[in-house]
Amino acid sequence: MKQFTEYLRVNEKSPATVEKYRREVREFLSWLGDRKLTAEALRDYKEALIEKRAPAGVNGAVAALNAWLDFLGKPEYRLKAVKVQRKIFRDETKELNQNEYRRLLAAAERRGNDRLMLVMQTICATGIRVSELRFITAEAARLGRAEVRNKGKSRTVFLPVKLQKLLLKYARAKKIAAGPIFITRNGKPLDRSNIWHDMKRLCQEANVAEGKVFPHNLRHLFARTFYGLEKDIVRLADILGHSSINTTRIYTMESGFEHRRQLDRMKLVI
């Protein structure tokens, strides 16, 4: 497992992906037990997953196992992903809207959690991934832009002027002159779990459904807001760091309610 971890890092997988792949492989090995690793065993495991997971969850496990099989030198055992029909509309029950986002900020402010309040605004105002927060440094705050490196690619992320001022003020208050601004008490960069747990604590006070409250939803809110103003999906893909516009389309998907309003505006029913 240690060698597999190093293999993933050499192939520039993000820390979150490395941990997910490790977890999926361990779960498979636990299921396999003393049986021999064969293509048939892998197919049986995939069928078992289909019984208890959604297609996206099955495909996540398939991606992890395929990476592990490549590492083992057994690419002939690779599994095929489950075919998933592309969704036309987004699920409103899982998407955070601007009013809910502002209520979360207000709840964080009432609790005196300045760090969480600023973390949420940084993600939502720039569209960066949680794993990319480490690139929001004191130096980046002074420049007004961050050079973000992720998944073998590099891109420039600009900081809105108001956010830049808030970051600089926070860094001065915490006596952070260099390096990542968002750090733990031990000086390590915040990770996804730190932020996730802090955000979940705001749900009841902010009156926001818990299923909507997680860091990545702030990135989705940025994407929908940007696309609503600019209608430029190619530029948005570049800003988000997506390799494929098809991924960006998922972020900008409209809700069924919005689509129904568009149909009503067409006035084709007499």
C-alpha cells in the first residue's frame, strides 16, 4: 500500500484522490479475503458494489481499482465503468443558493469563527477546490492572485479586491507573513475534513439543509453565478481548472424549476 501511495503521488494524483483510492483498494482486499486475485473476482466485486452503491460511487471504486491494477502490472484485469445517463437537470435539494450561503456566513460570524467565514468566502469568490486552499498564501494575498498547481496543471487564480483586503487583514491579525494563510494550530494547511466538520456545525443555526453544506458546493455556487452573468462556459472551464467542458456543464446545469419557467415563457399553450 505504501508503494501504491507513492505510485499515485508520482502520477500527480491529489491528496484527496490518493486517500480515496487507498480506501477503495483496502475495502476490496477486505472483501477478497484469502481468494486469489482474478478478473472474475474483480467482476464479482463490481456486481456487489452495484447492489449497494449509486453508479457514480461504483465508478469511483472502479477508477481506484484500475489504478491499482496498473500499479500491479495487471492492466488486462481492468474493469469497465458503469454507464451513467447524463443528467439534464440538477437536484435543487442538494444545491446551495446565495441566500443559504449568506446565512452560513452570518452563522459563522455570530460564532466568532473568522477563519471559517473567510475560508467559505475564498472558495466561493474564486471557485478554487478545497485542496487548492494551500495556494492562498500571504504572498498571493499581497499580489492579488495565486498560482495554483493541481492535477499536473497550473493556472492563475485572481482574488477579488474585497477578498484580497480581508485576507491581508486576517494574515496580519494571525501574524502570518509568508506561506498558507489557512492553517491549523500546528501550522499545517487546513484539509477538507477540518472545513467540512466546521461547516456542518452551522447548519441548524443557519437553517440550511445538512445535505447542501459541504465545501465543494461553494465551488458549484461560484460556477453557477459566474455562468449566469457571463454565459461563457469555455472561460469558466479555464477558471475552474477543468480539462473537459463536459465537467463544467455539470456545474452549470439548470434546475427543473428553471427549465419549467422557460417553457412557460414560450407561451406555446393556448
